[in-house]
Amino acid sequence: MGTSAGRNSRDAVELINNLTPAADYVKLGAIMDELITKHNALCVKLDADVGVTDTNYASTLGIATLQSRLAP
């Protein structure tokens, strides 16, 4: 399932939300997108914190966005 170059990141969220009525009811795509965004932001903050051992959290533990997972 691919996406065209003109589609935006909301398309991936809407696609997941529209998979089933239950997914739409709980807005599963929106929840997943928000969790990925918050997780990646935390990894960036850990990398920037001088008190945390430098293990490149963002590059080793970062999660790909929903849109990039659905790209062709």
C-alpha cells in the first residue's frame, strides 16, 4: 500500500483510523502518531541532556513516522 508524493502525514493517520469502525472510534491512527511523536521527542531530549550517557537515543531508538512506513 503506497502513497503518492503529494500526500501529507495526516493521510497515514486517517488511513489507520478508517481501517475498521473500532479503529475510527478510538482514533487509533491519531493515538499511534501522537505516541511516536512523543517518544521521538523524548529521545532527542535525552541526547541533548549532558547528564545522560551519550548513546544516540534518537538514532538507535527512534521510531519511523506512520507516513514513512506507508510510503511506496
